[in-house]
Amino acid sequence: MKTPFYGGFGILAERSIPKPAFNDFALLHRLGETRLDVSSDSTLVTRGKDGSLIIAVWNLFLPDGGRFAEDCDVTF
């Protein structure tokens, strides 16, 4: 019998419960149409159809990975 969060394929679990990847794709879908160059490997900047900037910044670190949370400054 499948449980609601079984490890099967797809982005929806049993009874159409969204898996974490579903929300990842939903967030990426909100990015703009044109990707802009940035000098960071943890930032994504896009421009929307209306000219607005959409900025995604992340600080990926694993608890035992030797990296720590960092502050982020965004300047224009």
C-alpha cells in the first residue's frame, strides 16, 4: 500500500499532494523571460515582460559540509 509521501516518480504524491520538487518548479515558473548575467554562482536574475527584475538568491549549505550561512548584499 502506498503512503502519501512514498518515494515514487513524479512531482505529485498519492492523492495529488505536491512534493517539494513541485514547489521548486512553481517558483522557477515565476521567473522572468530573459536571464541576465551576474557574477555569482548563487544568484539568478531575470527580466520580466514589463521590465521588472526578478532576483533569486540562495545560500546552499549542508550541516556537515563545512559551509555556513552567509549574509547577502544586493546592489544595483
